[in-house]
Amino acid sequence: MPSLKDMRNRIAATKATQKITRAMQMVAASKLRRAQSAVEVARPYAERIGAMLGNIAASVAGSETAPRLLAGTGRDQVHLLVVCTAERGLCGPFNSAIVRLVRERANALIAQGKEVKFFCVGRKGYDQLRRQYERQIVEHIELRGVRTIGFEHAQSIAEKLLSLFEEGAFDVATLFYSTFKSVVAQIPTAQQIIPATPPGGANGPAVVYEYEPAEDEILAELLPRYVATQVFRALLENAASEQGARMTAMDNATRNAGEMIRKQTLTYNRTRQAMITKELIEIISGAEAL
């Protein structure tokens, strides 16, 4: 049975942990407001560029002059899974939920006889995937020193993806990230970005447009920007989802620490009272013996 000193030390340690988790919760809440604002600003642009690209892509669908980023390589053998996760933990199931979706997709593709490669953005996803797929990881990018995600970071990632595609390293690239819905809801999402599959392209445009310059020239400029924009959106969605998940996890940890302190204090008081009662009984018994 632990001594009273050990119990006091344990209660003090739990209180210190509770202070840390409460501070982390407040920091996450502060960062969440900025991250959520950035996501809300970026979403309309990403959706509009997708709609515009879908409109133009429908007009050149099936054309021999369609760009490779839109038409693809004509094969579906090598798949590149672009996994975006956080650089740090202590954010509940945020990272593991994304990696779980990636593993399910990878196992399904391997079962179909496809070749799977991984492009990791973020340390946590890389650490989990390398245990099983270390040889298939072709690139790992860390953003640990980046305080605010900017378009230049997404542009750099997109350029590496496009370079790999031009080299023939893969046929299809799918982006994995977590869509921010609320503080308690972050949805793991998979989105194919190469070949580009913008919304509205499959059913064709409702209105016929004439473009100047030609559609091929517009697509040559628009497709790389579309890839970079979708990567940028994924990074912003992840940033907001990470802070929301960390805020919830730290709130739960703070509550659990409070419950532990209550139980530990109750045990300490009962043990102390039992020791005092035992000493009183010994004193009384000694006095009666005299």
C-alpha cells in the first residue's frame, strides 16, 4: 500500500498534468479560430476553380489534344497515395483515422494487383506507414517549422507531384486528408487529383462557352494550379481539423484528470483517517493496559 507521501506526490503530479492539458486546450482553441477562418476563405476558391476546370474539361473530353493531367496516362496500374497528416500528436484519433483510410485503400488496390506508392506530408502519417510500407514511400515532407500554412508550401508539394507524374512514376494520385466540419467532427477524405476529376466534368456543362485562348492553352495553365489549390485546401482543412481534435482531446484529458484527482484525494483522506484512528486505538489500548 503506498504511503501518504506517495499519494500526495501522485495528486500533485496529476494536478500538474491537468494544468498542462488545460493550457493546451486553450492554445488549440486560439489556433482553431485562425485555422477555421483560413479554411472558410479557401473553400470558395477551391470550389470555383474546380467548377471552372470541370466546364472546360467537358469541352475537350475525348480529344486527342487533352493534357495528360486531365486525360491521364491511359493506364491504372501505379497509384500514388498522398497522405497529409499532422506533425504532432496529442490530437485524439485525427492522425490514425486518416492513416486507417489510407491503409484500407492501399490494401484494396494491392488485392486488385495494383502497385501502390506513398507520398507523406507530415511526420505522424509517415511514422505509422513506414512500419508496413517503408519501401513504398517515395517522398516525405515535414512542415514542422512552418507556423502558418501558405500557398507556397502547397505549390512546392504540387510541383514535386507533377514532376513525379511527368517522370511516369505513377498513373493515379489520390489525396488523403481530414475535412473540418466542427470541433467534434473531422471526416477523413480521399480525393483524386491526378488525373484531375473536377466536379461537373462528367455530366458536361449546362451552357456552351467559347474560350480565348483555346481550351488546351487554358488547361495547361489551369491544371497545375488546380492541383496546387487542392493540396493547399487539404493542408488548411488538416490544420483546422488537427486543432479541433486536439481541443476535444485536451478537454477530455482535463476532465479525466479532475476525476482522478477527486478519487485520489478521497483515497488519501480515507487512508489518513484510518492511520489516525489506528494510532488513537493504540494509545487508548496502552493507557488501559497501565
